Amino acid sequence: MAKSDVKLLGGWPSPFVMRARIALNIKSVPYEFLEEKFGSKSELLLKSNPVYKKIPVLIHDDKPVCESLIIVEYVDDVWSSGPSILPSDPYDRAIARFWATYIDDKFFPSVRGIAAAQGEEAKKAQIEQVNEGIALLEDAFVKTSKGKPFFGGDQVGYLDIAFGCYLGWLRVTEKFNGVKLIDESITPNLAKWAVAFCADGAVKDVMPETDKLSEFAKVVFSKMAGQAPPK
Amino acid sequence: MAKSDVKLLGGWPSPFVMRARIALNIKSVPYEFLEEKFGSKSELLLKSNPVYKKIPVLIHDDKPVCESLIIVEYVDDVWSSGPSILPSDPYDRAIARFWATYIDDKFFPSVRGIAAAQGEEAKKAQIEQVNEGIALLEDAFVKTSKGKPFFGGDQVGYLDIAFGCYLGWLRVTEKFNGVKLIDESITPNLAKWAVAFCADGAVKDVMPETDKLSEFAKVVFSKMAGQAPPK
């Protein structure tokens, strides 16, 4: 493939930006990382994503691609000679897409709900809901990984990226609330997976340290006066 | 491809079920349509979609696939020798997925908001929001159809299915509120597209008549006491 111009508009704390970065890393695609400042939007961002005005935006040969999971599929399609990100079997692909959608539509909103919950009872109920989601994902892991280290088998794939990008924020949530959400004693497979995911060559340099992310979260939470972290 | 067993759990008024049916029609896949009754859920549905307990579910050789857009992609992947549903170019595919996501996440919720709006002012504001969405989609049509009759070019494709499945409910909304949402004088391209879409061989037998859908909507709305139609 001819050398192409790849830029990514993003920010280090965003789980959605991390998805795009991991996909590009898996394919060994060099890219320019254009960091947006929290709280402001560059002209390039406004021009490239006029509908949502949100990061990440991948700009490939001057053409913008928006929405993190769409970017991941695009990277997999364009740099098809690299390791595959989506499963090759249509049914496995449908299952990976199903759980990725579940994670964005149901699971992570419930994690954000912990920070937004008012009072101990509401917080406890919210944590219970998150735990139910994690139990579903533990079960999905057992079924889709088929004894291998990742949802995608031997390598980090689509569903690993979709879920794994939230691990930093899950750890921050654990730290702020004195709970364990992914725990060896309850979800041993996900606990092992999380370690393998964070140590992966495509992931480790873009996964934020929990302490750094916690400091960022404190600033965000105080600005938003008790609201959940920004999507 | 060997003859396979295809069942679809659905209901005639559901735009999401219509997506799966159109995809199967495009590929000329025979299937058994198992109609769920409004307000109750069959054992097969609960077993096949335990996470959401929602239609549509495609059951292909005893394996369930859930979520309408995921079903459409699955049908395109499995019956790959039929006419293509997703665009073949990766960038066009990303753009089609972007607008399909926009339609589900932003556009149709704003249409549902018209029924839920309390008072004339709120309703007017909501209609205004829908019109802004339609203007964006008119623009997207011009860019992606490139002078051809469908978003997908010469044939009904992914984005046609994603948007077109809502036409019945848009017409019901127009009828109940005395407004025109897709109008020749304002969005001439979408108006022409809507006619072509509804007349297409893969669509016409599964697109509900506006009068029949209106009667159904009245029952739903009265049951839900002023809530938006069910997703």
C-alpha cells in the first residue's frame, strides 16, 4: 500500500480515541496525533466532524472518518494486509458487534452512573447493575475466546478494543468508590484478560496510568459538579 | 450455498424488523417469519435474545443474531453472492455506517420526541429539530448517491435500509401532527428517494400502509398515555 497521510484528532484520556490508536497500532500505521485541548474544539475538529464535533476523528488522505467503532472497522478494511481486527467468520463478527454495541449502549453508561448516583443506596444499586454487566461480559468472554487469551482469540481484536478502552476509567471508578469491579475471585477470566490486554504491544503505550487519569477525572468531576465523566 | 434454515422473530409494525426483512429480500433468502404479539414475548425470543428480549432476532441454522443493523451486515456477509448491501469501498462503508448510527442515535429519537412533546411550543421545537436532521440527511443523500436514485447508488443499500425503515412512522407522524417532514419543496432529493425506496421490489411488501400503521399507533399511544412509539 502506498504511503498515506493519516492524522488522528484526539485526547489522551478518551477511551474512544484509544480505540482508534490501538487499531492503528495493530496495523502498524504511522499517524500524526493532533491533541485537542479539553474544553475547546479546534477549527479542524469542527470542520471534520460538523455533526457531533467530537473526538476521535481519523483523517486519512484529507477524508474524515468519525465515531470510534466505525474508525476501527475502517482501519481494518483499509489496511487489510495487517493482522485482522474483526473476526473472519460472519457469525463471530455479528457476536463481536453485538457485545461492542452492548458495552457502549448499556454497560459503560451504567459505569458512568456510579459517579452520578446521589447517596449511598443509589450508588450501591448502580454498582450492582455494573456487576451484572460484568457477569454477562465474563460469560461472553468464555464463549467467544474459546480458551484463548483475548475475545479475538490469540490477538487483540474488535471486542477487546471496544471493551478494553474502558479499563482505565473502570480502574478510576474502582479507586474513587473503594470497590473492585473486575475481580479475580468473581470474574477470573476477565481479570486475566485485562492484564493481557494492558500488556499488549498495541495497547500499553496508549493506556493511561490510573493515577494520571484519576487526577484528570478529579478536575472533570469538579468542573461538572458531580456529573459523570465526559463521553 | 447449501439450503439453510432461516427464521426471523418479528412484528409487522417494527422498523427494525423491516430492516432484516429487506436485507433478506435483497439476497432472495427464503425465511420463516415468526410474528411476536405486541405486549408479549415468546419463549423463543427470550431464549434467543436474553440481553435485550427484543425483536428482530434472525435465527440462522439455530444460531441467533440480534440488533437490526448487525443483522443487515450479517445477511450481507453470509449471502455474499447476492447483490451487495454495504458499499464495497471502505470510505463509503464508513460514511454509510456513520449516517445509519446518526439516524438511530439522534434522528429517530427526535421524531419520537414529537409524540412525547407536551404543549404546542415544545412540539414546534421538536419538529424544528427533526427538520434540521432531515436537512442533514438531504445533504448526505446528495453526497453519497452521486446522482443515482439510492444512497447505495443504483440499488437499495445499507443506508437506504437504515433510514427507509422509518418512512412508515414518519408518515404517521406527519398525519398525526398535520406537518410535512419529507417535502418535495424543501428536500426534493429525499422526497424522490422515498418514493423509489417504497416502490422497490425488496421493500414494497414489507412497508406497512400508513392507515394500518396509524391505527396501530393509536392503540400504542393510548396504552402508553402520551409516550413516544415503542422502539
